[in-house]
Amino acid sequence: MRRLPLSLVLAALATYAFLYVPLAVVVAYSFNDSRLNAEWVGFTLDWYRLLFQDEEMLLAARNSLLIALVSSLAATVLGTLAGLAMHRWRFPWLPFLVITPVAMPEILLGVSLLVFFIQVLHLTLGLLSVVLAHITFSIGFVAIVVRARLAGMDESLFEAARDLGATPWQTFRLVTLPLILPAVVAGGVMAFTLSIDDFVITFFTAGVGVSTLPLQIYSMIKIAVTPEVNAVSTLLMLLTLVMVLLAARLDKSFMRGGT
Amino acid sequence: MIAGFDLPDAGRILLDGQDLADTPAERRPIHTVFQSYALFPHLTVAENVAFPLRMAGRPAAEARARTAETLDLVHLRDLAGHYPHEISGGQKQRVALARGLVNRPRLLLLDEPLGALDLKLREAMQVELIRLQREVGITFVFVTHAQPEALALSHRIAVMRDGVVEQLDEPSRIYGFPKNRFVADFIGNCNLIEAAVAAVADGGLRLAAAGLGEILAPADGQSGVGDQGVLALRPEQVRIAAGGLALANRFPGTVRDFLYVGDVTTYKVELDNGRLIEALLPNQAPGRARFFEIGDRVEVGWPKEAGHYVRD
């Protein structure tokens, strides 16, 4: 193998540094035994201990997880169905309808959902409205991933299943679903991570009573970026990392027979 | 339409006298071997083969026995636990066949199944298919664009053009007695010589071909004086010599081109009326196998029993 030119190596290193140094700083300061994010004093787990005693923060975390779990599950089911529909029936406006919420500026989606929930549904803003809002913007992501997987597949697989005696439902359960499962899982994980760190849409649809992690962090940094914020950010990072690794792992085991 | 993925606008699809036109694909006693094989990538070879048995609700023990038996039939027992992406094209082909046969359908539809294989493997699979068909005794409907494959594998061939059956016959009749120009031209190589019937006599036809003169051809039992048509003459029926052919039909010409393919050489000879005729010469003599050069004056000829007259 040829040696990489030094300039290329440096450019790559600079890029990775740009991406990861800020994250590393947050992680490092979450263990710093000082109120100020200024200089390294010593190692401590105090901020984490403080975090786990912070009732508001715990409640926000619980809300975030609940919202992410429910909305990503619902979005996975609906998004998968939408992806299948887009693949099977080529209505020209169907992809447009499904994907528009993905491309729509979040602020717009947030405002319109707020108006819709209050004026049309007369819904009290709370967990339910946040979950509904998150489902709305997640469906499109799942649908795109599922549809891309379907597009790369040999159509005769489904015909073969029917031909060999499978009913449409059996074909879906025994052939279609196992084959698109990696995409379904990937879409679900994507929906989960989108939900757990969403700020703008959540901000508009949460109302006064409900807080989530991003909302809580935002309200804390209005005062100052405390080490506690660093700690909660580190945990959020860890969760995301675990999700990504999990998805990659699942994907590989399901991909063993991939086309 | 045979498999049930397309529905006919009108008419019936009969299998042993039973109309299947309204039966959905999954309930027809017909299985298909797809050109792409369509093996389920998430299932092993054995699971693929067992799929139709599972769908038919067979007990697990019976399904296992039948799967093993069918895998033996296609010599794939050793690969039962492999996934489709771990086996070769020829092996996939045999898995697809086993999967189609395991449930003993009344009919197996093979949609250009050998198209993706290389030539050697293709020929081996042709022999394999004939053996399989003989052993299981199930009707195979074999769709192909490769005419030699159709001739080699079939008991009966339906030559189709634009969805219409042009001729349904045994291979040797399709090849030797094509019903029309299309069939003659489509199956194998064929010289089509325009000619009109001048007389019917002595169990033969006297044909008049523009620029060539009289041609003697075997009677077809239906053409009469004045009919227009073509004489379908296979290249292997046409002899080629430097001169002095003792044949009923012989014409002088010039070698324009030839194609050496090993076992035989095909010559394109331009007759003096400008018509090109193909003659096939087996390369029996050892050593250098080319006898005529481009530009050589030669004589082509064929006996009066050769060829088949096709009325328009």
C-alpha cells in the first residue's frame, strides 16, 4: 500500500479533531472537581451524584426516555408501512406527503403542530402532544430507510413466496419482514435518537408542565454551563453511542443473508 | 399467467381440464423456478427447500424427510445448512429446482432458468434437467430464448410470437417442418428461398425461383400450383463442392464469407442471382479445416428430398 501524503493525514486529523474535541471537552469537564469549566482541578464523580439527586433532571430524563420509546416504536410501525406503500404503489404524491415533514424546517413544524393541537384537537399540551409531534417527524425517516432497502431487493423473492404457497400475510411475515428488518431496526434507532435530542419541536409542543432532557439542559445553561450539564450531556452521549453500536450489531446479524 | 402473477383479460387457463384463471398464485398446483432463482437470502438451503412444505402445513417430520430426499435428488445434501450467498450459481440453480419440486406440483414452470450460467454449466444443467424430469415425472414448462436449449430439452415446443403460439410440435417437427417463415427463421439457422409452385408431380413439388430456375422439393401435401412461399432449407442440408455435385438441385456461386467454429464451418455463398445461401461443412478431415477461400467459385446443391416448402 502506498503511504498517505502527510497533508492528507493532517487534514483528516484536523477534521476529526473539529468533530470530537468539543465532545471530549464536555466529557472531561464532567469529571472535573471545579464549578468552573476553566481549568482541570481533579477527578470527581460529584457532578454525577448531584445529577442523580436532581429530581427535576430525573423527571426530565424519564420523560425523554418514555417519549423516545413510545414515539420511535409508533414511528417504526407507521414508517415501515409507509415505506412498503411507497414501494408497492407508485402514487407520485405519496413519497412527497411522507417525506415533506423531514424536509420541513423544524420551527415551522413546531408552530403548526402547536396550532393544530390547540385549535383543532383542543388538546392540553403535555406528554401526549410531544409523543404525537415526535411520531410526526420520525415517520418520514423510517419510511425512507425502509423504502431504500426495498428498492434494492429482487422483486421475484416476493413472487416466489406467493408461488410456493404463501398467502400475502405469510409472505410479509416470513419473507418481506425478515428481509427489511435491518432497515426497520435502523429506522427505529434513528427515530429514537431524533426524539431523545429534539429541542425545537418539543419546545413548542410540550407546554409548561412537561420537561425533557434537552429542554432541561437548555433551561440550565441559561444561567451557566455547569459541570452538571456536562455530566448529563455525557450520559446522553453514552446512550446514543450504545444505540448506534446496538443497531450496527443487529444489522450485521440480520444482514448475514443480505442481498 | 401460468404462475398467476398476471391475470388474463379473457379466456381460460386449463390444467388437466381444471380452469385456474381465477385461482391466486399461492393456491395453484404450479411452482416456478425464477431466472434470478429468487432464493430467500435469510433462509438456509434446507429452509428454502422446505418453504413450500411449510406453507402447505406438512408435519415437521415429513417436511424434514421430504426436504432431505429432494436435496439428495439434486445432489445438495452437503450444503443443506449453507446460506444462498455462500454457494455457487449452479448450486443456487439446483436449490431453486429442489424448492420447486419438493411439494410435487402438477407443473413446474421454469423461466429461463439457465440464462445466468456459463456455457459449460448450462450444458451440464440441461442434462441434469432431463434426468430430473424423468425421475420425478412432473410436467415442466420451460421458457427460453435459446432455441438449441428448447430443442434439446423438450418433448413438445410452442414457438410464440407476440404472445401468439405459432406452432406447437415435437422438436424434430418444429425444426424439420416449420409451419411458417417465422418458425423456420426463429428456430436454428435457415435458408429461406422465395419460390412459387410451378407443378405438383411424382410426390414432389416443382418450384420456380426468380433468377435461379427450377427447384425440386418434397411435397407438403397442401401446396398447389400457383402458391407463393419459401423453401426452408437448413444449412446442413446444403452441400458445397468445387463442382460436379450429383444432386437434383445445384447452382453455381461465389464464396463470400465463412465462419469457422471448430466442428463445422459455415459458408455464405452468393448464387449467381445475387441470393446468399448458407452451407454447413463438417470439418471431418484432420489438419487444416478450411477448404474454400473467399472469392472461390463453387457449386452448392441439395437433394430433392431436402427442405420444406412453406406456403405464405
